Amino acid sequence: MGSRLRVLFLFLVLAALVAACAAPGASVAPSAPPPSPSLAASPGAPAETTYPVTLTDDAGRSVTIDHAPQRIVSLAPSNTEIICALGACGHLVGVPDYRVGYPRDVLRAIKNVPAVVSYGPVDREAIVAAEPDLILAAGNELTSSDDIKALADLGYPVLALYPESLDEVSADIELVGTALNAGSEAAAITADMARRVAAVEDAVTGSDRPRTFYEVSIFEGTIYTAGKDSFLASLVDTAGGDPILGDARTTAISLEDLVSADPQVIVLGDAAYDESITARAVAKRQGWDGMTAVQEGRVVPLPEDILITRPGPRIVDGLEALARAIHPEAFE
Amino acid sequence: MRTAVAAGEARPLRIGLSITRSVAVLGGTALMLAVILVLGVGLGSTQVSVGDTAAILAHRLLALPTPQTWPATAETIIFDIRLPRVLTAMLVGGGLAMAGTVFQALLRNPLADPYVIGTAAGASLGAALGIVAPLLVPALAIGAGSELLGLGVVQLLAFAGGLGTVLLVYAVARSAGRVQVITLLLTGYAVSSVLAAMVALLMFMSGRALGAIFGWLMGSLANASWSALGFATPLLLVSFVLLLARWRRINLLLLGDAQAASLGVDVEREKLVLTMLATLATSAAVAVSGTIGFVGLVVPHLLRLLIGPDHRLLLPASLLTGAGLLVLADLGARLVPGGGIPVGVVTALVGAPFFLWLLRRSRLTRVDLGA
Amino acid sequence: MTVAVAAPIAAFRGVRFGYPRHGREPLEVLRGIDLELRAGELLALLGPNGSGKTTLLRLLSGALRPEAGAVEVASRPVGEWPRLALARQVAVLPQHLELPEGFRVAELVAMGRAPHARRLFGSTAEDERAVERALQDADALDLADRYPHELSGGERQRVLVAMALAQEPRLLLLDEPTLHLDLAHQVALLQRLRQLHAQRKLTVLAVLHDLNLAAAFAPRVVLLDDGRVAADGPPGEVLTPETIQRVFGVATEPVVTQDGRRHLALAVD
């Protein structure tokens, strides 16, 4: 029994950690273009969606949508943000239970929408009761594959989204745009995102690429950072840093490896939800004081890690924050 | 002082169970289960009216030509989500309690539960492999969605892992054609430790699937489905019938191996058969629900205190009581807002204090726990 | 009825047995036993610790198999008996038996009916009669509704006898049945066994420690020494100071009581 309880404890700690990750303090005004008031496509935009339409989601599943969705269930905050950015906030009939870290208008719009998932499996009864005609799930086991399969078996169109690069975020926004017959809104958003990404790239081109360590979290002495080939690593790279990589699977890095990698910039993603994580605290950690970043005072807390961990339209805000942390000189 | 039995003063000698008592115990537990089943199907995170629920069940289960007055969503909720989940809880709870009863008698150890000789560790490893393998080796992901006998890959691997581990433990514990109880327990512990370490390793490497493995280890009925029920039901029923038919031999084993043998029991064969039948039930339950704790430990103790150690009554009563208690615990787990919590949390959270209370009470009444 | 022509109910023919030991030669316990037990006999088995008495009983109940030679019950090798059929022939009252808690005495005694069970769940009227008779014969009828923890040592032993009697065996094996009993209960138990022997035509083989008690109880005693039969016959012939000296290494002297019975008294310096 002891080991079971330990497992439970560890699970709760992890759940709390996930909750904390998803819960930064203040909300920010959206920098994506203001959502258009209706789903109707504006003239001259990409062709209107003709239903039924068959789409392929990020899990490679083929999903057919019979008509323009009127009742949408979102199973991830990033999905909710995408739907709202496309102006379909009013069609949401089910959202995740964590209602923090959203732009104010999104927060207002989903205030009274029933919760259908918290941590763990989704509330299937609540989803069925919401009578959705489209479900936007998260991929990679954030929504468990069992749940995705069960919902699809019940006859609902389920799109699983898990973008793993800036391009894929844009592609997903366009995918949802097609699903919702909001192709032109999607195109406008992604065009704006592309413009801003290009601006960041312009700003950091030609500068040095400092060795950058992004701290996701430190848990029981294990240091978690951007894993090899991860979305986070590519963001650091785009922001003009040379990411110090953790293991591809566990995203952990040993202190020894970190010391020998000698970061020139340390970005503290975990500062967003843990007030004790500060530049000063990092300098006091055993073995960290010799790192170049610490000695040169380039340890930057990131107050809005949700912009980076939530792959929605505001991901570019995150990219910009990251670029400013790594190359303050380029944005003066 | 001895009571002389005077001629004509016929004192009834009760050598076994009285019919009235058996009917009272089994009728009582069956009634309790029925009430809990009604609650389980009637309540959920979404409200469906009693009338609609009854009409849907009459329509779908009894094929009554009731006019379809209910919303389609109500039918989906009751028939496709809630009913299979309630029935799975019933089956799993009953199976675990019954297997726990058998293991406590067989191993003559009050700490024995259905998982004690390796079922849980083996099933966990199987499930963890099934969850992680497609992520580690993308080529395996193609087969990940396929089903066999109504089970997904994870469930099948869990079932095979539980059964296979007990076979391995039994073979290792066997020496000169005999299996000693203490060797079996220690071997089970050692093998479980190795497998648990392998599960921990897989969890460490699992990355994104960590939550899925945790959920499985905590035990959950959220993935109940008719097809999984179709797999587990016959296995559990067969093992129940065969175990119940052996009640007399299980009772005799309580006298110890030597005395059971001199009363005509083939002790070594019986131990193997009982272990395998109880493991079959446990593995089937675990495959569809993950490792739900406490039901298999507490229910046998509870019933032994209430109705005595005769397995003729203990086995069916533990089946019915375990079934009712797990449906009730899962109802509690389901009703927690936001998708519910793992039922294993409820059984441990409520089961452990209850168990403590039981222990204290039993010391007062001087009825020994365990076999 | 002539006892002489009756076939032996149990027989040991050249039986050898050793307990296997890890990485060593087996521990030889029986080194060639020849012994016949006729139906209706009352026999006491005596011998020093480790002389093979318990092993002999376990061979007869089928718990062990001989290494060499044959152990027969009713002229059929023990290994060839179906277990249930053998359990209807031979009942064992072991040295130690932990009675499982929670069963009433009547239920425990009814477990002795297992080899005769006809019904899957219930018991027959015959079972009930046999249990009642067993409780009566073992003087345990008044204990029928007690639980094991409510029994004294003497009462426990009466319950064990009742369990063995419920089995309705032809041969009853007892392994030091008087071990934990005080003198009064020892005598009472052995008297009861003699009565049963007479009433039920039961063949009784009892391992005993007390030589005088054995002599008073059994018309035939067998003395084992180092895995062999050292002496076999009426107590007066077997239990001589010479044999006792040879087998146990203890000096004794015969004492004759006022009513003419012979006893052995320890000759302590």
C-alpha cells in the first residue's frame, strides 16, 4: 500500500505542477487581430468551406464534418484560444476547467460554458450532454487516445491538434478555420503571425547566438528544459538563441551537462508560477554561480510562460518575449 | 459443566449453514447491489430524468417497444457511457473481492490481496509497455489502435502480463513438486519488485504518456466499454463458478496442507488450480480497469467478520459485496466535477479508514482476521 | 471370528525413507521397516526422538512416498489409492493442528465428512448422523456450538478426535495425542480411544511417549530405534529394562503394583 500511496502523492504533485504551469498571474490583451464578429468569410478570402468536408488532423486521422459547426467542445486551452481568435467563441459548449491565462474577452466568453475536462480523463457524459457537432482535442495523450477513440466511436467529429512548430501552429489555425468555415479569418491571423515572426528573425539575424538555457522547471533536483527537436527548442532557436538541449524524451538535463554547456543566457520559464524562482535565487544554487549567464547578470525571469506553453495564436507573443530576453539589444 | 443429552430432548445439531441464514445473507447483499446499481445508472455528472432512464433501459435491454420520447443524447449517456461503466465496476469489484477471498485463504495471510503474488506488477508492466512502446518505436503506433477480443493493445498486454507473471512466480516458487506458501509470497514480492522497477523506468522514459500510465496505475473505470465487458464477463463468470464449486476444498486448506491432504485433497494441485482461477479473474478485472486497490483486501475481511469464514457463503457474498462497493465508489469518483477522479483514489481514501475501524472492532470481538 | 486369518489393514514391507537435503545425501530416517497391522488392532508406536515414528505415520497417510519397499493399506499400495478413497480408510490426528477461527466446532467436525461428500453444497442426513455420533463418541457434543478460541487444551483434543471420527476411517493414526494434556486428560483420552476401538472396530495406531501409559493402553507395542523395528509384541515382552536401556539409553527398574500390574520406574542415581 505504501508504494501505491507514494505513487498517488507523486501524481498529485505533478498535477499541481501542471496546474501551476497553466496558471500565470495577469492576463494580457490579445495581440492577434481582433476577432471578426461572425463566421462568414469576407470577400476575396480563401474559398468558403463546402460541407461535408473531410480534414486530416495532427494524429493523421481523417475526420468528416457534415455542416458548419454550431456547437463546439474544446478540450485544451490552446484550442479555445484558436476558436475564439476565429470569432467562434459563442459556439463553445464545453471547455477545459482551468480558466486562467486567457485574454480578457476569451475569459468573458467562456465564463459560463460548462467544463468538460479537468486533469485526467474527460467527462464523457458532460460532452454528450453538450451535444457538440465538433470536438477539438489535444494530441499526444494530453487528451488520452482512449478518450479520443471513445468520442469518435460515439459518432462525433474529433480533431486532435498538437502543433510542434510555429508553422504547425499556423497550419492548425487554418485547419480549424476550414472546419469552422472561417478560412479568411484564419488566413488573416496566420499572415499576421508570419509577419511578426519574420520581424523577430530580422531583428536577431546577424547578432551572436548566445547559448541559451530555458528552465521549464526544477523538480526534486531534476532540471527540465527544452528537449532535443522540441517546439520549445525551435522557439529559442528562432528567437536567436542557441538552445541548450535536454533529453529528447524526458527533457531533463543533468547539472553537470548544464555546467559544461555554460549558458550565456538563462530564461526562467518557471518564474511565471513560482515566486521563489528569481535571478538572485539562481545565483545561490549550488554549482550555478560559475555559469557565464549568472556572472554577466543575464538570468531573465519570464512572467508569461503560458505564451510559450500554449500553442495558440498568441505563440508569437511568446516568441517575441523570448527574443527580447535573449537579445534585449535588438529591441531597444 | 456438561449438558447431558437426555433421550427425547432432541437438540438440533447444526453442522453447516442454515438455509435461512444463507438466504438472508445472499438476499441482503444482492438487494444492496441492486439498489446501488440503480443509483449508479441513475446518477452521473449529467442529469437524465428517472422516467427517461427507465424507458431507455426498457427499450435497449428488454427490447420493449416503448415510444422514443427521450432525447438521443440521454440514450447515449445512459446506454453507451453510464451503463457499461456501472457494469464494469460491478464485474471488477466482484472479481477482485472474490479473488481476494481466495488468496487470503490460500496463502493463510490476512495481508493477501488479489495482487499479492505479482498480478498487479505484471499487468502494470504490460499496460505501461502498451502505452509507451508506440511512442518509443513509432512503427508500433500503427498497431496501437487495433483490437483483439474487444480489447485494445494496452488491455491485452495488461491481461497477459498479470497472468504470465503469476505463472512465472509459481514456477520459480515450486521446488520438488511442492509450493510453500511463504516461498510463493516472497517470490511474488521479489518478482513484483523487479517489474515495478521496470514500470518506473518506463514512466521515466514515457514523457507525454506519463499521465496515461499514472491513470492506469491508480485504476479507473473511465474507459469502460461494451466490448471490454464482453471480454471480461465470461472469464470472471467461469472463474467464479469454478471457485465456488471448490468451496469445500478451500475450507479444508484452512486446516493446513497436511490435514487437508489427509482429508483427501490433492493439495499441490488444488493450490495451483485456485491460484490460476483467482489470477484469471484478477487479470481480467485489471485489464479493463487498471489496478484498483483495497476492494480485494477489505471486502473479504469485512465479510469474514460479518458472516464467518465458510467459503460456501463467503465466495458468493464477497462477489456481490465487492460488486456493490466498487459501483458505489465509482459513483463517488464520477460525481467529482470536471471529469471525475480515479476510482482507486476513492477506494483507498474511504477504504483505509474503514479498514482501520474494522481492525479495532475485530480486536474487541476477538474474531481473528485472516484465515 | 478369527483375527488370525484377517488380511492386514496396513503393512510396511522393507520400507526405506530419507528426507532430501540440499547438496547432501538424503537424511536416512527409515532403514528397512517390516510391520503388519491387522484390522481391529490397537497398537502403540514408541521410540526415541528421530527414530522415525512420525515419518511412519506420514507414509501410511500418503503424505510421503517410500524410497524403497512398499506401504500398503488394505493390501493396496498407498500410492495407488485415489486420495478420497484413502481418506475414507485412514484418518490422522496430527501433533499440531491450528483450528481455523470463526468456524463452530460442529462445522469443523463436519469438515471430517469431506471424503464422503455427495452433494456440491449441502450435507446428507448420513453426514449429520455421522457428525453427531462422532461428537458423542469423542465426548464433545456439548462443545458443538463453541468456537476454537473458547476451547481448553483437553476440549480441543476431543474436538480433533471427533473430526477424525467423522471421517469414519478404518484406521486411525494418532501422533502424540497426549502431548499437551495433563495426566487426567491423557488417561481420559486413551480410555476413550480404547472404547472407540472396541465399539467401532477401529484400528488404532498411536505414537506415544509415555512408556507406562502405552503399556496400560495398548495390547501391542512397537519400539522403533534408528529407523528399524527394535521390538514388537505385548508390552510385557517389549518394555523390558534391557530393551529400554538399549534403545533409550536410560536405566529403569520394574515395579509391581499392589494389583499385580508391572510398571517401569526410572532408576535415577
